[in-house]
Amino acid sequence: MPALLLVSPEPLAGKTTVAVGLAQGLRRRGQPSTLSRLPGDDHAEADAALFATLGRSSPDASDGIHIIECPAGDAGASQAGNPEARALVVADGSKPLSHALEYCGALGDRFAGLVLNKTPPKRAELLRTDAQTAGVNLVAVVPEDRLLAAPVLRDVATALSASVEHFKNGTGLQPLDRPVIATISADPGQAHFARYDASAVIVRSDKPDLQLAALNAGAACLIVTGGLPILSYVLDRAEEDEIPLVRTGLDTITTVNTIEDLFAAAPFQGGEAKVRRIAELLSEVDAASLAG
């Protein structure tokens, strides 16, 4: 079974994200694959659990491509345990390329290619040129992507020490990529919320008109700040429409700052929207060819 090791010079470069995208690409081509995670760092257990939920691509996956995510840092031990596998390097495209190139060179003949993740648009062409000049196989340049960087509701609720209601299966993995802050005026703001297609509206607990306006505009979630009771007719409406409620005692400014700090700060955790997005961004990459 051909294997492809995903390695990186440092944590949070995006190996898990890329692994999921490559596996989805193989499955779309009708090629079987499996995903696994080697132990050795703080994120290994969570990544392994995620891969287990994605499952094998087919009953015959043992005959397909095995994508193995390795701990960040020195890839020597991972290579020794998988002597026939080739190595795909995942590096952060917002950082200097020199370190990634040095890391690629240390892999020798096992090096299959380089994926630059989280790449600022203004750097993309320069990085392609520099990689070509260095003679490195640049497999993909994945741009910075708001959806992939967005925290999920489960992590937002934890960071806000919030209570949650109307969380169904999968709601906790809903990305908060388009949060909108409610206005401070008396204007109900329904047009404002609708204009931004809010994935969540952050609204004070003493503003029931704005809470209803957000629900009327189709907000996918309400994050209610301040810790005051929510009026019953708002609660009834949220329950009727099955809109997730996240209730925190923090004030609005602290809530917004806390959510902002979560962007691009957590490992990839899955969720249908994010899985679909990374598969789109890596649709041209053929993992089978990289695995040899």
C-alpha cells in the first residue's frame, strides 16, 4: 500500500487540513485511501479522532493510498518507521521560505513536494518563483482562507465560558467565518444583518429588537453578551427555528476580541463546510502520484 507522509518544520502549518483535502481528492477520483495520525505531539489524539470520523474511502482502502500525518519537527523518526513512504512537506506560506526549503532538502530522495499553506495573496507569485529557482517541487500554494481559519462554535462557546442551546449534531463544528456585530442604535437592523449574510450575530442581551431582527434576517447563530436574561419571545423564536444560542456573561467588546484571537489559532477540526473547502483548494493535487 503506497504511503505519503505529511511532515512540517513547525506546528499548526496545516498538515491535518492538507491531509483531509488530499484524501477527499482521492475519493472524488474513485481511488481508495486511508488517513492516520502518528503520536508525538499535543494535537495527535484530536487529529486521530477526526480521521476516524472520516473513515476509509472504500472497503478496499487497504489497496489504496495511505496518508499519514506526522508530528511537526524532525521527520527522521517518522521516515524510519515508514521506510518506503515518500514525504510531502506542509509549510506556512506567510513565513520566510528559506526554512521550509532547508527542511525539504534534509528529506533527500524521500521528498515528494512542498505545499505552502495560509499564503498571503501578495506573496504567492514570489514564492512560486523562489521555489522554482531552488528546484523544489511546489505542489500547491493554498491561499489564506477565511473559512478555513475561522473558529468553530464549539471552541467559541468554550472560550467565552458560555452556555449553549439548540446545538444539534454538527452544530459545534459550524464555522464562525462571518460574525456580525449588532448596531447600538434603536434601528432593528434587519437589513444590516441580511446584507452581510451573518454566520453569527453578536448582540447584547438587553437588545431584544436586535435579537429578533437577526433571527428574521436568517442569522445562523446568536451570540448574546452581557449575561442578562433573554426575553421569552426571543427564546421561543430561536427554539422554533432551531437557531443555536451562545450566551456569555462577557461584554460585547471582550467577546469580539476573544473571538478574533481564535482565528487561525486552532488545529483543523473538520466540519462539512471546511472539508468541502479544502478539497476545492487542493482539487488539482494528485496524492497518488506523489506517493509514487
